Amino acid sequence: MVADAITLTILGWLHLLSVIFWIGGSLFIETVLQPVLKSSNLSPEQIGIVNKSIAKRFSPMVWFSIAVLLVTGLMRANMVNVLSFDVLTSSTYGLTLLSKMLLFLVAIIIGIGISSIGVKLGRVKSQQEALGLFGKLSLLARVNIVLAFLIILLAVSLQYGL
């Protein structure tokens, strides 16, 4: 029993660290870094170079965080026996957990879209094309941040409210 509590605590800690890194980093980039870059004296080409460098470092760390979230979340859910179809579909707790997992899946799909736009940005030929892709990238990043806030709300309700 103590070993299970320790394991759940460590898994929960890793899960939270991954959330903090992924969402905190995304929030910083979208609400602090990008506005500063846009209001700077940098040319669009220079901003593109900075963004490409950020993406090159940040993206692998985000995907690692997402992998940790997936593994730790499934391990914790399995340890407390909430992964059965009956539990997921017949209780408020299960439906909330299922909603959280579905939103997480949507966030991953959007993340794939963000990554594909990042790849396209590396091959743009014109400033106009780059600006269009940056607009799409920003929109998807903001949608993912909103999804992340909803996922966190569901996680808190699982922990404290349901």
C-alpha cells in the first residue's frame, strides 16, 4: 500500500511537471515572446529565424512532455482502476476523465498541426506566405492553450470536486 502511494505520488509529480512545462512554455511564447517580437525592430525574416530557433528547441521538449503525460496519466488511472469501460461511462468521475482524455487527444492532434506548420515555415519562399503561416500557427497555439486550461479544470475537478 505504501509503495502504491509513493508510486502514485511520483507519477502525479511527473505528470504535473510535464503540464507545467508544456502549458507554461506555450503560454509564455504566445503571450510574452511573440508580442515582444512583433513590437520589436526586427524584420520579419529575423523574427522567423528566432521563431525557428525556438521551435527547434521547444518542440522536442513539448513532445517529450506529452509522452510523459500520456504514460503517467494511463499508469495512474490504471493503478486506481478507472480505465474500465464501465467506470468511464457510468460515473461522473469516469465521464470527466473520459472528457479529459478526449480533449488531450484533440490537443495532440492540434500539436501535430502546429508541428507541420513549423516544418512549412522552414521552406517558405515569401514574406506573405510566412505571415499567413504564422497567423495559423498562433491561432492553433491559442486554441491549444484554451484546451489545456479546460483539461486542467477537468483534472482539478477529478481531484477535488467529483
